[in-house]
Amino acid sequence: MAEALRAILDLWTARGRKANREALGQWHGQIAQWRARKCLSYKPSQVTIKPQYALERLEALTKGRDRYICTEVGQHQMWAAQFLGFEEPNRWMTSGGLGTMGYGFPSSIGVQLAHPDALVINVAGEASWLMNMQEMGTAVQYRLPVKQFILNNERLGMVRQWQELLHGSRYSQSWSEALPDFVKLAEAFGAKGILCKDPKDLDDAIMEMIEHPGPVIFDCLVEKHENCFPMIPSGKPHNEMLMGETSTEGAIQGKGAALV
């Protein structure tokens, strides 16, 4: 693709074509104006781990490694796409718009089998991860050092966010009060479990996960009601996205709500 574009550009230049510098400058100015709005900004906390911060630290501590990332489905999937970087193809395994909950864990096992010496991390939400939790037995049986990085907000996060937007924060069946102890669950399978709930402990805990030679379940307790932005409210155009600094109250009105 790059070679084809270069050939087209060479041909265009050879014919004496020149860029409209004034128009190009205006276009770059417009892009700079759009970029000036920090659409991925969030309010940091020294008390609770923000999910965005957890992924920022995961990115910083794994960047440059032979790394593959898988995801489940939900808010964590969106945050992973926003805060993790990928410089090579086939390093990001996710079900995308199909929304296949439970996809990430078995996917990460397959990736680890294919790349036994690589660092394979499944970024998960606790609800989605539990849909295929039995595959921990597969990871242990085949001695696969795959890492399960669970952003645990004790919620079906995306469902809860939509209930906030559509139903005035009248939540129904979108929280979990009887989750397993993920550290004990890991140990029951013969794997390593790590619990982290304090931002100041996060870096050390992530490094412990990375350096452990076997499979790990990392239970990262994060802010329970953090919303994922930017997002387009149902029934609205692309230029009316909700950003992190805007209120969600009344963001979706009757016509938009009918589309969901």
C-alpha cells in the first residue's frame, strides 16, 4: 500500500502538480483545533484506581515488549483501545462490534500457544471474564503464562452506563454482589492471583504479574461508576459526541432512546 501511494505521489509531482499551501494550512489548523480538545481526559484519583489509569500504567510497563493484547467486551474494551498502543499488525485481538462476551480469555490462550515466548495479556471485565473462567484449567494444564488483567468494577459497566444515560440512573441487574475472590480462584486452579486496589501499589503489582513465569489472574479493583467517553448518544450526529467533561443528564431524549 505504501509503495502504491508513493508511486501515485511521484506521478502527481512529475506532472507539475503542487499542493495548495493555503488550503493545506487551514486544514492542519482545523485538525490542531480538534486535537486541542482532550477527549480522553479523566479525573485522576489517589484513593481509587481509575480504569484509564490502570491501562496507562499497563501500557507504560509493557511498551516495547513482545506483547499481544486480547479483550473481552465492555467498557474495558473501549479503554484498552484508547490507552494501549499498537505498532505492529495482529497484536490486538478483540471481537470488535460483534460484542462477544467471553471472547478474550480463550483468545488469549490461543495467542499464547501460538507465541509461547511472548507476553500475552487479556484485558477483561469481571463479568465478561467469568463467562469462560473454566479455561483457567486449560492455561494451567498447558503451562501457558497468559495474564488475565481484570478491571473489576463489580458492574456490567457498559450496561450500567447506558442505564445512566437512558433511564435516569435507575439501575437494574447491572451490578454484582456475589463475585468470587479472584486470588483464591486463581490458586484453586493452580495459578497465581494478584489483588490491587490502591493506585500507589499498581506499578509494583503489574510488574509482579509480568515477571511471574506462569498464568496469572490480576484482580484490579477500579472506580465503580466511571463512564467511557467519548461516545455518540443514540440519535445524535458524530459532531455531538459526549466528552468526559460533559454531563450525561438528559443526553439521550425520547427519539434517541427509542433507537436503543
